[in-house]
Amino acid sequence: MAESPQANAKALAKLSDPRPEDVEKVIKALDRIADRAAKLPPQGPEDGVACFTRLYHQITVDVLDAYRQGGLFTCPGDFIIELDIAFARRYLDAIVAHAGGGSGAPRCWRVLFDRRQEDTAPWRFAAAGVNAHVNFDLAFALLDVWERHRVPLGTVEQQYADYLAINTIFERNMDELCNRFDAPWSDVGGDGSFFDRAGNVLGDILVTGTRDLAWDFADRMWRHRGSSSYRTVPEATLDMVTTGLATALI
């Protein structure tokens, strides 16, 4: 008998918990999640969770490789590593919350989780995951890191420089990712065509722009951290907006 979506969701939750404490464990968790999600029929490897998690796994591997090689990230205190872990935990927490039923997971993530088995182009699933993770999760992951350290990990300028350096990794991977997930512009004129290159540039601009917005949103919330609701009220609003974008994508 084929596994049910509910059983698969619970299996994914077990692979997401306990929360990883280093990037190596994040990578292993993402690898296992992508593999298990891809076993759910009838979509298999084109399952929505599998599509996004494969993309996320690749970017996380590249971030760790760049960190180990040195040169790209210069902020003291391993700021980028701490952010990478806090960022991943939000995705893994959403998977766990969704498996528990009810309305535990943010709505923007529930769009992807609830529609993961629809007959949808892989690039749309991947984009919906990026939308939820960058447009919703990233600002709160920054707050998680800032709240954790009474003594900041480097200056604001140093942190922001490393934060922007992630854009370089997206840029390096954009063409491969678009091809892997069958983005429509990748098929027009073949690899390296005008449409292919234009689509890659547009993807870079969207990633860069949304990541800038996430930083600005986090910075504005951080200024009001003395208020008990400084995170919760903006979180509901951002979830609503991001959910609308997710619905438009898939």
C-alpha cells in the first residue's frame, strides 16, 4: 500500500526534529527530507517539498563550502553560520508544526505543504518555498540571532556585508537551479540564450531585492524590541502578504 500524505508528513517531521545545532546537521536533515518527500506518490521527485528542499540543500552546501574556503565571509563570531542554522530551524519547525495538524505552521508554508502533490511545474514549487523562507522566515531568523547574543557578533556593517555575500552564492547557482527546476525561460533558445540569461538576471534581482527587504524589516522590528509584541504583530502581517504570493505561484 502506498504511503499517505499524512504519513509522509509525519515521517518528514521526525527527520526535522530535534533541531540541528550545526550546518553539517542541517545539510543531513535537508538531504533526508528531500529524499523521503520524493518517495511520496504520485508526484515522486516532483513533489513540492522535495523540489524546494533540494534547492535549499544545494544553497546550504554552497554556503558551508564558501565558509570553509574563507574569503567570502569576514564577520567575526561566525555570524553567517549562526544565521544559517537559525534560518534552517524555521523551515524544519514549520514541517514539524504541519505534521501535527491544525494551524500550527505559518500559512505561507501551509500553501506549499497542502499543495505539494498537485501537478505543478517544479520551478513553481521551488519558488513558493523560497518565497516563504526568504520573504517570511529570514527576518525572524535575523532576530533569533540578534536576541541570542547580548554582545553582537561583529558590527552591523560587518554582519550586513556577510549577509549580502550570500547573494553571490545565489548568483553562481542561478543558471543551474533554473535549468534543474525547468524554469520556462531556460527552454527558450537553449542554455545561454538571451532569454535564459535574462531570466537568470531577473532571478538574481528578485533574490537580492527580497533579501534586502528582509533585512530592513528585521531592522525595523529590532528597534522596537522593548515591546512585548514587537515580533508577533508584524509576523501576522508578513505571513498574510507572503501567503498571497505563495497562492499566486502555485
